[in-house]
Amino acid sequence: MEKVRATITGVGAYVPEYILDNHELSKMVDTSDEWIMTRVGIKERHILKEEGEGTSFMGARAVEDLLKKTGTKPEEVDLLLCATVTPDHPFPATANIIADKVGIKNAHGFDINGACSGLLYTLDVAAKFIESGAKKKVVVVGADKMSSIVDYTDRTTCVLFGDAGTALLLEPTTEDVGLKDTILQADGSGRHYLYQKAGGSAYPATHETVDNKWHYIYQDGKTVFKHAVSRMADVSVEIMKRNNISPEDLAWLVPHQANLRIIDATAQRMGISRDQVMINIERYGNTTAATIPLCLYEWEKDLKKGDNIILAAFGAGFTWGATYIKWGYDGSKFHK
Ligand code: ACO
């Protein structure tokens, strides 16, 4: 029997209109464009300002974009997974809310929390459903409203994050394309260095948790940086080696966009040049589960069937991983 693989057949995205740039941030906290650009590489981020709207607002718009451009009817979708750390509510799943908003009625769905590696974790689950023959059209949403958990008086974190929603369509193929290999790892002992302390079952919301600012992101940036630099590069090099991909064979590295210095260090360890790396952190910041598909969305027109692409991420947990994809279509077909 021919091997069935999952392949990405379209990319959709939505970013909110409002732009928070370094100039505006420097009026809110003691920071500067110069510090943010040299230490992180971000100029601006998009922020969802609509009252009462959460991650599903952006996820639903990204799915609508995806379905329209790929000519997929909502009722054809048979699974919708949502990677996010900022669900609309603790329950029900944001995946269910998005499906309802876009009219997807013949699918089940659930959320996956892998923080900044969430997109890779979720792609892997989607691929397993397709490879087993259980599902034929799977939508993977990567969406986060990071502004909902950012403390805009903390200069060490508020400059880093932005909001965005993205969606990928995955379908089966027997051609020599698609998701070919994945390495996913986790080390829960890193959980104290990057987390949102309250709002879950350990510390439900009280006056005290709010007063202590425990509902915001806490990050020990230096420790996270140290682990991110080595681990993202380790898995990226490992996946190249075990699939015999030389630096010349690689069309694109699509790294999670947390810090330009982490991206450069990864590319250097892989022996590839900057022009083989998708980088848009300058315009969006770290949108957690949305960074990787947002890159694929922006570069889609340049992607060619058969391109070797490595996705790589590191995030809270700690979680990290790399995915090797042979791209399944000429992106130019959507950009006539
Ligand atoms: N503006 C000006 N100065 C600042 C700012 C700012 N926005 N933020 C921090 N500083 C100051 C600090 O207070 C410190 O000052 P001090 O020396 O007087 O104490 C100095 O700059 C250096 O601070 P560091 O934290 O050491 O700065 P660093 O170079 O490490 O950069 C950063 C901080 C950008 C957060 C970096 O550590 C980083 O990128 N970490 C990893 C982020 C990451 O990959 N996260 C994982 C994904 S996110 C997820 O999973 C949700």
C-alpha cells in the first residue's frame, strides 16, 4: 500500500489593524527603539482592541480566509485543532468556538497548549489523524491574543509580544511531499522560567492573584534565552542530519519568532544563510502559536512544490521541536 502523508494545501491569516510600535511603547515604559531592535529585533506588533473579543475572533477570520482561498466548504472539514495559550475561556475549547463561528459542523476539535511550540505539536497530531486515514481535511489554527496576558507596565515582557490568528489546511497525499519528519521534546522542569501563574486550578482568580499580577506572563528572559538558543538549534541540526539535508538542499528555515538573536544563532548552527530564513519578527513580534504560519503566509507566493522546509520552535514548558516538510504546491497559484 502506498504511504499516506499529510501535506499543507493552503495558509490563511488575520492580523488586527491596530499597530503598537516602539515609539508608543517607549511612552508607556522605560524602553527605546534602539534597545528593542538590538536585543530582540521588533519594531511593531498588532494588537486586538475589539472589546470582548478573544483569540477565536482572529482564528475564525484566518479560517475564513483559508476556506475561501482553497475553495473548501466548511462542511468538508472533519477536524479542527487550535494551538493557543490564550483560549477565549478555560473551557470550552477555542477550537469549538472557531468551528461554530465559521460554520464547520461536521468536525470535532480541541485545543493544544504547547506554548510557542504549539503549532509544531498540533501539526504532528493533525498529521497522525491523516496518516491513519481517520480524517481527510484538517484545519490547524495557530492563534494567540498575547496582549490579554501582557503586563504593559513591565518593560521586560511587554515589548516582546503581539496578536495574530493563522490557519493551515492539511490533506492526505501519496506523492513524495508533505510532513516527513518531526522531533518534539519537552522538559517540564523549565516551567518556572516562563509562565502565567494564576487563572488555572492552582491559583484561581482572587483579589490577591490580581493584586500580585499573577495573571500576566512571567519570564526569566536570560534563562529562557540560554535554553532557546541551544535547544532550537540542536533539533534543527538533528532533523537536517537524519534526513540527509545539506545546507544547500534547504529552501527555508521557518523559525518561531521570539528573538532575532535566537533565529540567527539557529541559522548559524545549521550552516545556512539569512536569505534561507523566513523572518518577520520586526513587524509582528512574538505571536506565540501564530508566528510560523504567519511566515508561511507571507512567503507563500515564493514557495515551490518540493521545497525542503524546516520549521523550528522553542517555548514555555519548556517545549521545543523541529518539523521537516517537503512543500506540496506552488504558492504562486494563489497569487496570480
Ligand atoms: N528596554 C530597555 N531595557 C530593558 C528592557 C527594555 N524593554 N527589558 C529589559 N531591559 C534591561 C533589563 O532591566 C536589564 O537591565 P539591568 O542590567 O540594569 O538589570 C538589561 O536590560 C538586560 O536585561 P536582560 O533580561 O539580561 O536582557 P536580554 O539581553 O536577556 O534580553 C530578552 C531580554 C529579549 C527577553 C531575552 O532574554 C530573550 O529573548 N529571551 C528569550 C525569549 C524566548 O525565546 N521566549 C520563548 C518563547 S515565548 C513563549 O513560549 C510564550
